[in-house]
Amino acid sequence: MKVMDLKKQIYSFVQAGNLSVDVLELLIPNGQPVPFECELWDYKESYEEDAHDYNKTVRSIASLYNTYGGYLLYGIREVVKDTTYELAGVSQGGINVQKLKG
């Protein structure tokens, strides 16, 4: 898939508020993350509950919100700077959504 076509599809999901598996199927086809990040999605390896990491997460959310909107995908490790990513996984229930909403 071409980069611009992917961005257009993801942006249409953002506009629709789509949080379905369709987003993951586009960004992680066949279990392999798309090999770049952009203004519409950002990969994070893990989520930590300490104050510093919480603040970083809030800044990431605000950055996405203040541009086009987008998706933060946790559990994806950067292997080669800006070009190669792999699934790392995250522990279930590790993100306190209520705290982030506050």
C-alpha cells in the first residue's frame, strides 16, 4: 500500500472515531508494523505508571489531538531507528484509561 493511501485511510478512521480492529489491520498487517510513524500514529514499546511516563503519554495524546488526531499503539518496539519495528506486547490492564481521561 502506498504511504499516502495509508494515511488517507487512517485519517478517515480518525475522523470517524474508529477504534476497531480495522485500524490495527492497516497499521500492523500480518503482524508486522508499518515501517514508519507519522502525524497520525505513534508506536510505543511500553506504558509505565510513574509520573514521568504518564506525563509523556499525556503530551503524546495532546500532540495527536492538536494536529489531526491519531492513534498511539503500545507494544511495538523500534528495532532500527525510524525504519524497523516489531511487536513486543503489553500486559493486559496496564493502562489506566480513567486516569488518562482525567
